[in-house]
Amino acid sequence: MTLQDLLAGATARLDAAALAYGHGTTNAHDEAAWLVLWQLGLPLDSDLGTLATRPVTEAEAQAANALIQRRIATRQPAAYLTREAWLQGVPFYVDERSIVPRSFIAELIADGGFDAWLSEDTRQVLDLCTGNGSLAVLAAMAWPDIQVTGADLSADALAVARINVDKHGLQERITLVESDGLAACPGPWDLILCNPPYVNAGSMAALPPEYRAEPELALAGGADGMDFVRRLLRDAPARMTENAVLVLEIGNEREHFEAAFPHLLPDWLETSAGSDQVLLLTRDMLALPEDAA
């Protein structure tokens, strides 16, 4: 058997199982490649064309097929099975205590998508709802002169974040804080990054098992998905410096966001999923009275 044969069989099995994707891959082929390469100890960015004829031993095939079967039987995201997720080419540890990292804010950090709103005075950065700490780590890597605080309500998620901060040797630049929203994060902050729980109740009820495997605390945003966001936008201005900005991910909830905050006129940032997933608000925008609209 060759690697190509093994991948073809794994892809067919995942396809037939009608799984849900979105935790690092978007289709059965890429998910099969991730799991098989990981099980065989091969780099995840390997050239599959070059490796197509690589012989696979019976023991390797059995191990890889067992992992594929676990994916099908448990309906857990692949990242929970491998204990590893990649974001912008950077590896992160992850397990069931935290959401699988996939924020579009990571793209914007890497691509300089909101650098124009920052300045040489941007020093104190808050990654609110940090989860496994991936955005905090990516921010520290992107801007070597900043100090980052990663905050989360979940002590379990912060334990995972600690693993990643230590893994990337950023203990001197990233502080982790347990906080209910901004309660334990007085600032003032020059930049707030936040990928909060924003999934509305109807969407939560329809989530496939792969998403229900993640902590509900990190996903559920109430009836319209805006419960956490309302508190954040209420409390943020008092904790931001004069020229500070807030970068907020809301996924597919733009309609609900605009209904909840009709007086706000955010800048919508372009990502690979379009320009309605992540928004930016300055302190001045947030301070605009509701009757100003």
C-alpha cells in the first residue's frame, strides 16, 4: 500500500460518514490528509504529490485507519484527537478544555489588517476570551514591543493557554488572567482583541456534534448572540486609552450586531471569509451616544 492509497481510502470513509468540518479543514480530503500525516509522523505541510508513492507498512495503515475511525465514531474535531491545531503556520496545543482556535483575527494580525489603526504608542494589548491563548501568542510574535494579557472566564481554558505561552517561550510578555469579561482587566488598553461567544440560540441548537464537542461557554451568545458583546461594548471605553481600538469577531452574526447596535458605525475588516466577520471600533466610535444615529 502507498500513502496515496491510504489517503484515498481515508477520504472515502470520512466522506461516507457525512461529518462536519471547520476546525482547521473544510473537506474530507484535507481532514484525511491531516490525520494520516499526523499519525505517520510526517509534516502536515508535506507535498502529497511527492509522497504519493511512499510505502505504508501494515502497522502504519492500521494506526492511521484507527484514528480515522475515532474521528468518525466520536465526531470530535481532529484537533482534539491530535492535541494540536495550527493557526497562521504556528502550532498550538489544544484539548477539550478550550475551543479549537480558528479566529479570523489571526489572519489580520499576520497580514497587518489593522496596523493602520495602531501606532508606536500601542503597548498594552488585551486578548479577551483568549481560549487556548493562540491570538495572544500571535500578537506577541507580530509586535515585539507589546505586552499582552490573555483573559478568560474559564480556568480550564487558561490552563491550556499556559501550555501554549510556555511552549512558545513568551512567559515574559504574556500574562494570563481569569476574568468575567473586563471585570479583572482594568487596563487601560491600547488594543483589545476579542473573539467572544457570539453564536445565537437558534444556531446553537442546530450545531453538529463536532461543534457541540467544544465548551458551550466559548460559543453561546444568548438569544441573538450579542449577550457578551453588549457587556463588552458597554464597559470597554472606560478601559481604553484615548486612541485605542477594539477588534471584535462576530462570525455570521452581522445582522444581529447591527440590530443590537444601530448607532455604531464600525470599520468592517476584510478576511478570507469576507468583510462581515470581524469589525473594528475606536474608543471614539464606542463613545458615540445611542441617539446620535
